Amino acid sequence: MTVIDAIRARARERPAATALLADGPQDPRRISYAALVERMDAGAARLGAAGVGEGDRCGLVAEQGPGFVEEALSILAAGACLVPISSDHGGATLERFAAQAALHHLVWERGDATKCESRGAVPALDGAGDAAFRALEPAYLRFTSGTTSERKGVILSHRRIEERLAAANQGLGIGPDDRILWLLPMAHHFVVSILLYLRFGATILLPSSPLARPVLELAARERTTLLYASPYHHHLLSKDPSGIALPDVRLAISTAEGLRADVAARFRERFGIALSQALGIIEVGLPVLNRVDAESKPTALGRPLPAYDVWLRREDGSRLEGPGGPERTGEICIRGPGMFDAYLAPWTPASQVLEPDGFRTGDQGWFDADGTLFMAGRRHNRINMAGMKFFAEEVEGVLARHPAVRECRVFARTHPQLGEIPVAEVVLADPAQQPRKNELLAHCRTELPTYKIPRELHFVAELERTVTGKVKR
């Protein structure tokens, strides 16, 4: 069974149940499971007539909303491999992406109009005329964010998606009674989210605006049970002064970037709900979720879900046992169901990556005595100053707590005597009220040892970001 088969089964079981609800200035638009499957199958037939075949890589450029979901499902139902593309891609940027993904076809959704464009001959990226690629029964191709290195094209087959969704739902417990408020970009979050919700018969609520008030009004009116968003969204919602409550929310997920303690505290104070951080990895799925310790340890990644083995690797490859702390960390490695099938270019089967350690995330972490996993930082973000090692994220967390700082980035700069020194870039909350640099450094000294204090501090208008919106490292 594929996820498409499962969605069809949901439509047979509860044809009138709402699959998608798109808010609007008048009455919301409700799309039932029966209607969604009907449009999916009609779209698949249309794509087949346009030449889209089994295993073809099919890009999708669509605005956030029901149209994106319908076209994405149509591509999957046609047997093609879905390659989601951000709707802000155009011109030379889109052409570069299409070449990188070696697209066979490109589907455009604009308002009520949809067109499918054939890209003609494309290079075979697996060294075997695409035979190895097609043999996977590929369903999804998405590129990593590229925060620390070149972006990789990650391929998921239908089988891996089914495994991944089943494993994730052991922690999320999504079912037909759930009504999920969706705020993240679909071009970057789709499998262990949109597909999972439809796979298990839930209703997806799509706000008409990203502003806090209309989002909360929709959530309250439609009795949202699950909120899935980033710390940025949670921060905006917690600042809303309306007093609108979310009494039906059973789970509020925070993902896409690290959850800061102050954001978690403000959200908890405003709504009476503890945010549960989730570790989502495109090559792996959702292996770790902070449900048990969300109240007491809001910044923790959480505990591994039952289907996954999550362990810490020392520099010499051995397993780091027992509880640790920020000064005693190992690289987070993961084994379990739903792992990716291959990297696209250069063609690399997953078996060459996952043996012998499972998936090596590049993240450094530690377990406490309760078995709760914490993130220390990216290995690439480790700074080694005169033999004393620490992570940029720790310094960033302290700087970000100063009221004058909106966001910041800390990185290493080579030093002839010390090896590396920490350097900070700071975006101010109010550029017209620029604090003295010594004030920020004094703030750091209240929480950090001397060797972790930035040796250089620069005020900048903005931080460089990846195409998915993450801070570029």
C-alpha cells in the first residue's frame, strides 16, 4: 500500500469528512476526502495525457493552499516523483533548480489554471540510464537546506514514506478526530506532515493570513486539536493580545529550528500549552519528539520514538554511553524505518551512507539521566579556541536573550595564536536604539565563561539565509 492508496481508503470510509479547510474572507472552503480524491485522480489523468510517466521527476510550483495539495497528490497518483519547488522561484533561479533536480516535467499552478511543461531530454544521474532511480519507485525528492554545505537531493520511495509515516504516528497519534492548524511552507514540509495527516484521516486547517489574529480566530472557531509550526510562528501567536484561547489543542509541535526557552515560556503563559519540540530530518523522518518532558525541559529535543535507535558517536566511532551534558557530547546517529533511499547527485545509494553507523546527523547532542536528548550544536558550528571546544549555538542562545537583540549568528574565525575565536553578527530589535557593544559583551559574561565570549561583535541589517529560511552557516 502507498500513501495514495491509504488516502483513497479514507475517502471510501468517510467520504464526506473534511480533508482540507481553507479559510477566507467569507465562508471557509471545505474539501471533503471524496472531493480531494476525485480531483487527485482527475489531475493524475491530466498529467498522464501530458506525458508524465512512472518514475519521472515532476517539479511543482504552486501557491500555499489546497491547490498545492491537490497537484502534489496528482503527481504521486500519476506514479511520478514529486519535486516541490518554492513559489518564489522564477526565471534563472527556477532554471538552476530544474537543472539540479534533472526534472522531466514542471507543473505550474496559478489560481484556477494549471499547466504541465515537458523539460525534454535530461541527464541520467544514476549512471544506468535512470534505471536505478526508477527501480526505487521514487515518490519524493527534496533538497536539504544547505545551512553548512552544498544542498543534497534526498529521494524517498513510496515504501519508505509509508514506513516513515507509521513510525512518526506512534508519537503523534493522529486520527480522524484531529484538526490540524498548518502554518509552515508546503514546499519544504510535506511528508511527515501533510501526507501523514491525510494518511490517517485528519482535517488540515489552512489560514488565509499568517497574522496572529486571523490564525487564532480560525483555530478557535474550528476547534484545532494540533498546532504544527515553527518557533517564529509560536512567538507571533504568543504576542497576540486578544485573549483568544485554544482549549481543544492537545499537542503543539515546534519544528524547523531550535526552540528557545523564552519563546516556550511566553507561549505557555499565553495559552497554557507546553510546546513540544520535534526533530525532523529529511533523510530520516521524525525520530525524536519532546512530549514527556515538554513542561519541565522545553528546549530538549525529547525522547526517541519507539521505532528508532538514537545513539551518540564518539570521535573514534565508539558509542557514548550514559548521561552527559553540554561538555560531554557525541554525534547524534539514528537507525530505524523510513530512511531515505538515495542522494540524487552524485548518485549515492543510502546503503553507502547508513553503514555502519546509521544516519550520522552532524549534530552534537547529549542525553540526561532520564534518556531525554538535548542538542548541543552542529559539529560544523563547533569552535576550538586554544583547545577549548564549544558550540556557536550556546553563545547565540545567550546573546539572543538580550532585549536589544532580534537574532544573531556566531561563527569561528581563524586566529594565528588561538586557533579559532568566536565572532558574532547581531541584528538589532530596534536599529534606532543601538546598544554599546560592551553592554552586549557584559551580558554574555553573566552566563558564559571568558573563552566563549565573542572576540568580535558586528551589527548587521540581516543574516544570510538559505532558500528554506534557515540561517546560513
